[in-house]
Amino acid sequence: MNKYLLKLGEIVLKGRNRFIFEKRLKENLKQKLNDDIISLKNWGGVFYLETKKDVSEDLKKFFGIRKIGIAQEFILFEDLKNFLFKMPFLKYNFEVKRADKNYPLNSLEIKQKIIDILKTAGKIFDSKEKIKFTIEYRDGKFFYLENIDGLGGLPVGSSGKGLALLSAGFDSPVASYLAMKRGLKVVFLHFHSYPQTGKEVLEAIENLVKILSQYNLSSELYLMNILELQKFYFQNIPKEYLVIFYRRSMFRLAEKLAQEVKAKTLITGENLGQVASQTVENLSVISEATNLFVFRPLLGFNKEEIIELSKKIGTFEISQKKFEDCCSLFIPEKVKTKAKLETIKKIEEKIYSKINKLEINIFSKKEYINYHPYFPHSSSSSSSSSSSSSGHTPSS
Ligand code: ATP
Ligand code: MG
């Protein structure tokens, strides 16, 4: 049996709403660890977890836990003492916490007692050493804890749902991860231009969603084919405005889907100044296409910071490959960097009925894949007559 004391971090600052976050955390742990859990108890700011096997790797990819204490439990001080005697180190540093005030010694006194005992075994306490372990007294027992860092943040779902516009690049997977970190349960939407763009990009998207599902617990992925719309824009819009028109359509389609899946915000990997379409002016014009709040967690990041995070999350390898995706098709050499809303609206108005028709058609043909926590059992379906399966060929 494996035991853990999980420190909840930020949740403990939540005041009266705290129980909502704790409840969500508990549900998420059950979803993530499922059959492996033997018991899970809320000790107020700390969760006590017993599992059938080592789940520390799972816990490291879980939002809402600040510290993971891998625990050994001792009812008698004598047993703790014997355990510490056998520890394979000479010099050590440690901390003591007495959460259960019923114990007659306070934490300083317990600490001194342990130091004195270990001295007789030839082990040297040194406060300058890195802290190797924590001794906690709670629930009438002693816990020896080896601590590893958790991801912190808020339990996924505690901030509601967000819809992430996901491409295979570095940015949007990282943005999705950061949205989850702040408690959003993320639903994914990818636009493609099959068969103009290959199947490789769709496979990459599915693999990204699988990786991100480790944090998101389970995920829904929607696919929309925008090829016809892109072709239409390409023939009817001044080239320098194309990117802005694609993006505005993406936001309108995303908003429609957000309403359907009950997502409260859109999430993108947009980053100020990274490419011509991401100037303040252009971001404003693009945002105007939706009434939803657009969460852009990477706005102020440097590219190196984004790449660093993608390595930590595990999306780097996939994002590193260069795919031709819908956005690299039909792209002009020159892109307007400071688009004016009036100009865009004037062009849009004239062709809006056609745009609207194309968007309705795209929306009705969207495809859907559902990833369950542990991805081997991913299932899929389509919200239209066309069906899809994992590793599918999308309908064009
Ligand atoms: P990323 O590396 O995430 O693809 P990027 O540097 O390629 O970002 P853009 O291509 O300008 O930047 O896209 C900006 C944002 O628009 C992306 O971060 C993503 O949120 C969204 N986006 C771009 N392409 C797609 C797509 N094919 N499907 C869904 N969303 C997309
Ligand atoms: Mg991109």
C-alpha cells in the first residue's frame, strides 16, 4: 500500500468557497486515480490518500496540489525511531510539524528529541543541509514524509469550462495547460483544411490532446473543416486581410461551439507581437468577432519561455515538427499589421450572407472525439451524419 499527504496550497485561501474547491479536488483525484484509491480523506488543507500502487507520477501532473508528501505512517514514536535509525545517511536536515495539538511535546521539542536519538546512531543534524524529510504528527500518528513539488494551481473544472483553439504549434497547447492550471476544464477545437492539409496534423492534434488530458483528466476534441471558407476568402478578400478574416471566422465558430458545450471563455495561444496578426490592433479587430472573453495566457511570454514550458508539459516533441496546417495555406506574403475595424466590417458586410452560409455548413459538419482519462480507450463520434474514429480520415 502507498500513502500520501497532499498539501492543497491556494485552495486553503479560498475562505467560504473552500469546500467547493476541495470537493472538486476530491472528484478529480477519484477520476484520475480511479481503481487505485483505497481511501481518500480530507483533513482540512491536507488530503490523506492511500493507494494500491505508486501514483506519484500521476500526482505530479495534477492541478490543485502544492506538495506531495510520500508518507510512512507510525503509530508509536518507537517505531518511527527505529525507522529513522535505518536511514542511509550521515548528515541530515528535517522539519517537524505538529498538526494534532494533543501530542504532549510541541514541534520544537519533538525535533530535539529526534536529533538526540539520531546522535546516538552517529547521524549528524545540520541545519545547512537540504531538508530531506518532514515529520508530521496528525490524526494521532507520526508521518515520515518525503516531499515532491506538485503543480499547485486550482483543480481543473473549479473555474468552469473554456474552449481552447488548438493548433499543432508550441503556443496553444501551452496556453491550454495554463488555462487548466487556473481551474478551467478545457474543451479543444481544431480547424483543418483536409484534404489540402494532411492527416499528419490531425494525428499531431490528437496526440497533443492525449498529453494534455493527463492534466485535463478527460477531454473533448472538436474538428472543423474550413477549407471551403478559406477558398472563398482567398478569392474575395484583399490578400493582406486574409489572416484577419480567417481568425474572425474561427472566433465566431468557436463562440457557437462554446455555447453548445457551455464554455465560458475562449483560450488561444496568441502572443503579443509574435506574428503580424498578433499586434494590439489586429488582436482587437479579431476579438471583436466574439462576445466571449478571450483568455490569452501567453500574451506576455517570450518564445523561449513558451518552449521551456512545452518541454515540461510534454508537448514539445510534437509541436517541434513542422506541419502544414490550415493557417499556413492560402497565406499571402504581406499581412496588414494595423487593421482598422471599419475597413474589415465594410468588406465583411458585403459578403456576410455567403460567409454565414459557409460557417453554418462548417458547424453542422463538425466532428467530435472524446478522450477518457487513460487514453487507450478513446472513443469518438460525430455531431453530424459523418462519423469519425480515432485515427480517422476527416470528411472534407
Ligand atoms: P501556435 O504555435 O499555438 O499554433 P502560432 O504561433 O502558430 O500559435 P497563430 O498561427 O497566429 O500562432 O495562431 C494564433 C492562435 O490561433 C493559436 O495559438 C491558436 O490558439 C489559434 N489557432 C491557430 N491555428 C489554429 C487552428 N488550425 N485551429 C484552431 N486554432 C488555431
Ligand atoms: Mg499556428
